[in-house]
Amino acid sequence: IADLVRNLGSCLAYYKEINDMVRRGLDDLRAGRAADASEKLLEAAQSDAPSLCDLILIEGDAKRNPIDQENQNAYFLSVMASDIAQLMLGSHASSSPKDPS
């Protein structure tokens, strides 16, 4: 158990980085910067942190990853959030006034 707790502590540092990326992406969304938000959210989805955490946990004494499903869910949510930001950007562009010339 001590090894698992230590390894989960290491994973926590990785997830704090992802949390910061998502927070900055949400800040951009709130400020109306959909393109910037989409980029940051996609960056969070493509982060190596879940893979590094998987490796740490599987190679540890416990030989298992108790948060594997959560990693997959977080990935899907980050990609979906990025896609939503892209749709917002496209919607905003299509609602802009057209140049009459």
C-alpha cells in the first residue's frame, strides 16, 4: 500500500499540470477566446501525464492502475471540450456581419 500511495502522489503532480491547462482553457472560454481555449483544452487531452501515471502505477509494487478508467474519461472530456470550443468559434465566425462588397 505504501508504494501505491507514493506512486499516486507522483501522479498528483502530473494531474496538477493538466488541471492548470484546463483552467487556462476555461478562462479563455469565459473571455470569448474560443480558439485559444480549444488549443489549451486539446493540449490537456494530449498530455503525456496520464500515460506517465499509468506507467508509474503498473510498474509499482501494486502492478495495477486504479485510475485507468478516470484517465480515459478525462481524455474524452478534454477532447469534447476542445471540440465544443471549436464549434463556438465556427458559430461566432458564421454570425459575423458579411462584407457587402
